[in-house]
Amino acid sequence: MPVGFSSAARNLFLLGSTGSVASNFFKQVDESSNSLGTWIPKSIIYNDSDEKYILGGWNKDSNTKDHGWISKRDYDAETDPANPTTTEEWSVGSQYTVPNGGSVRFNSVKLDSNGKVIVAGEFNSGTGNIPLVARYSTTGVLDWQATSNHAGRVNDITSDDNNNYYVCGTDDLGEAFIEKYDTDGNPIWGKAISTGSGNADTILESIGVNDRGHVVAGGTLDATNPHRGYLIKVDTDSGEVLWDKTFYRSYDADGTFGYNAPVRIWELYVDSRDQIYVTGTYGSPERQWIAKLTPEGNIIWQKGTTNTTNVMDGIGITPMGI
């Protein structure tokens, strides 16, 4: 039986890239003989129904063009604990024709309630980014692909119990957007997020929804220097903004960063009670922080690391999930 998220070995779910080898969890996924170059995993999902794993991201060819990549695998750490094995069930690369031989990136790969693989990403043909939303069957066959009216990239995707899909991203002008698609990939609504800050990039990195239709997205607002964490909640039926919040640290307990340390939100989750969990970074080098909020966006509690000198020699650390 594969190692699960709740096991003692949950730290093995860290993903990384060492050139042609996708590590650490699937350290045996060695693609060094492949003609493609660096492999950059962005997502890992455990499928409870068949105890398999979905990995996704992109890789680069010899011309430095990006190619979206998804692989479904098992993982056996019990038969021979000293030599865990992994077997690939299927894999897919970019199945899209991009003008001028451009690039495709898969920025987020997740599963919907039917076990189908949903993808958020971007095309780039050399003239700008084009958002990409796609769904694959449980066997890795492309069901459909869609794009939006916003020229930019889609950073994250999620789905509700009715298999409506919600994405967040940022256009090429630095304005964030949230969009909703139906189960067949047809757009239902799109919402450009204007903060009224003027010439300020708003980046939405993560989006979450629960079975009660609460849709929340989070990221970064650079309306002021330094950047501030940004959180927004929209109506699931219309995309109307219900509220938005900014987060900043006026000081650190140990005084390391002084006044107004930069804050970023990287990942979030909405639970069945509509409570919101966010994780992100603050300061420089970046420290991690995590917070629990009410459905109205008010902080219930928050925690942050106070010292990174004993972790990675003080190098900033970015959370990859929650």
C-alpha cells in the first residue's frame, strides 16, 4: 500500500527537480535518457479510489520550449522498504498545437469529484500568454480544453461537487481574474479583479471552493511597497465580489524585518464549515506563515516561523500546499 498524506512519512511528498530527474518523493522517476531537459513538477495528488498518484508540471526540450506533463503512478514502499518502487500507469504530454512552436505549462493539476484530472496553465507562442484550462479522463485522455478572454496565465484550478470548475490567474497587464466553467468546459462567468490601486500587479496564486459554494482566491497585492497578501471571496453564481482583504506585518516579534515586512499568500483551502486556511510567506529571506480565518475573512489564529537560520542556511522557504 502506498504511503499516504496522513502517514508518518508525509514529508516525502516534497517535490523538486534536479535537471532530468523529478525528485524527491518519486526519486526513481528518472527521465535522464529522455530527449527533454529539465523536469519541473508543480502538483502531486493522491487518489483515494485506486491508491495511485498524479504528478504534473512541465519539462523543457533542447530548445528551452516548455511542455505540459502529467503522470499517473503507484508507489510501493512496503514490499522492499529499502528499495521503494514506482510504476507508471499512464502519462501524457502537451496535446496542443501552439503557433510558432511555442510553450505550454501546466501550473496546477488536481482531481475533480469523479476522479478526472483538471489542469490550469498557459500557452506562450512568443507574443504573450494565453490561459489554458483542460480536463483529462481517468485514463489520461483529453476530454476538452478551454481558454478565456484574459490574455495571461491561469495559476490554479478547483472544482465543486457539481463539477463546475473555478480558476484564478493574472493577465498580462497585471490584473487578476477569477473564472467559472461548467462540466463541459463552457465559460459561465469571468471576473476581473480591480483593486483600484493603479499600476499595481494583483496576482492570484490559489483558489478554493467547498460543497456549499464558497469560492475564495488568494495571492499578492503590490499596491504598496512592500507586497501585501491578498484574499478575495466571490459569489459562486455571479462572480460578484463579496469581500476582499489585505494582510501585512507591521513588525516581527524579534524585530528582524522591522516595519511592513512583505507578505504573500501562496496556497489556501476552504473547509466544509466555510472556514478558510491560508499559507504563505513574509519577510526576506521568506519565512512561512499559516492562518485560519472565518468565512468573513477575519483571522481566528495565525502562526509564523521566527527563524530560518537552522533551515536551509537561512534561505527563504515557500510552502507548496495546505
